[in-house]
Amino acid sequence: MKVLVSGSTGLIGSAVVDRLKREGHSVTRLVRTASHANDGAVTWDIRAGTIDRRGLEGHDAVVHLAGEPLTDGRWTEKKKMRIRDSRVKGTQLLSEALSGLARPPKVLCCASAIGFYGNRGDEQLDENSAAGSGFLAEVCQAWEAAAEPAREGDIRVVHTRFGVVLAANGGALAKMLPAFKMGGGGVIGGGDQYMSWIAIDDAVSAILHVLQIEELSGPVNTVSPNPVTNREFTKALGRVLKRPTIVRVPRMALRAAFGEMADEALLASDRALPTRLINTGFEFDLPDLEPALRHVLGRP
């Protein structure tokens, strides 16, 4: 396939590009500046609402992963606007451009998140579960709706609702590692909140799976079949690193440090299940947490 990838320098995007190239596919990157034009990249500017439509022609599939990072500091009103606009306006701009091509791609794999479901306690959530409430849930709903022009253009659209993606070189796990390695890691809040996670290798494999399975469209929970509580995650990471995990981080301390982001991104409970991936024959290489942590961290 010839695949266009946005967010190609991010945690998931860089891994997707590497896998696609290893498997013999042709990759074009969708980037914000012209500095990469010499490597065949296509440029766009979300704020200006511009995109190189000619450069979009001729692709079989699009993997759209671009978006403002969620957990880099407090959510000021400006930060929240960047989070929303980078996802909603970016997806709408890309979808409208793709639908107007002479030969549109067959499939658009558009990132989303299990934040769609909001804070749901221990409720088991599949792709038929209703949307939740809160800032992240509202962003995810608008993010997915922004791909409507592509659907109307007869492009198969898949929304990969990612949980926490585990990788040593980025994302939530990389931010946790320094404290845990020093013995300062511990349970967050009450520790009973569920965490839906997926190893980076399986996240990439899931993206390739949805590109190839023609009957898949709409939301796809891109998470391990075995979500864990924060307490279970903490203990597993401590065992892998061979470090104690006795420090507890109170809810109030998190709220004081991170404000709204603490409640929605650190303390919320999402027990999502990958029902549609499993039902279409996807096989996880790393379905269980501790082996997954050992793999991504290179720990025996």
C-alpha cells in the first residue's frame, strides 16, 4: 500500500512508519512545515486551513494521528483550545480534502481515545457503550464527528480509540519511569480506577489490522483485553523494575498540581475492552500487563 501518515514523529506515528516501511509499504508523511519537502512529505497548516491537495492524491490508506499532547502540564483555556482544535479542525480539514480527491483513499484510520467514555468506574465498555461527559469525552465525540466528510465521500473510516500506549521512549510510561526507578512510584488516588492500556507493538499491529479488514468501520477500542486497576499497574511496574511502590499520591495533591487534567486523565476510570478487534480475528502479542512491561522495557 501507499500510506499517508499524520503525526508521524509522535510515539505511535513513528512506530507505524517504521513498521509500514519494514513490511514493504510506501509511506508519505503529512507535516506542518515545508522543511521535509525534499523527502516527499505533504504539508498542511491546520490554523490556516490549508493542505496540499495535489500531494494527497494516489494514496491507498491514511493513518491520521496528529494532535496536541494531552498531559503536558495544566489544562489552561488556551491549552484546551489547542487540544480540541488540533484534533477537530485537523480531522475536518483532512477529511474534506480526501473526499474531494479524484481517487480518494479506501480507508482513513483516524485516532481517537477511550476518553470518549468519560469516567465510568468498573463498568465494562465496548464500542457500543454510550459516550461519557467531561472535556475529553466531548473532544473525542467532536473529533470522531469531524471525519464525516470522509464517510460521505465513501471512504471507510475507522476510529481507533486508544488507551494508554506503553512504550519506553515516550507517553505515560516514560514519564512514570524516573520516579519508579528511584523508588518513589506508588498508587495514584484510591488506586481502584481502571486503566485500559496497550503495548506499542500491539497498537501498531492494530492499526495495520484495521487498514486491511474491510468490514471494520467506526469505533475500535485499541486496548489490551486485560485492563487493570491503577493499583495492579503500580505493583506490576514495581516488580518489573524491582523497586518498592509504597508512595501514595493523594487525589488532592494531583488536583492541586494539575487541576482539571488530573480528574480527567489521571484519576478517571475506563475499563474498555477490544471487542471489535477480537471479533475480526486480531491476535494480541502482549495481552497481559507484566509481560508487556518487561517487553517494552527490555527487562527479563
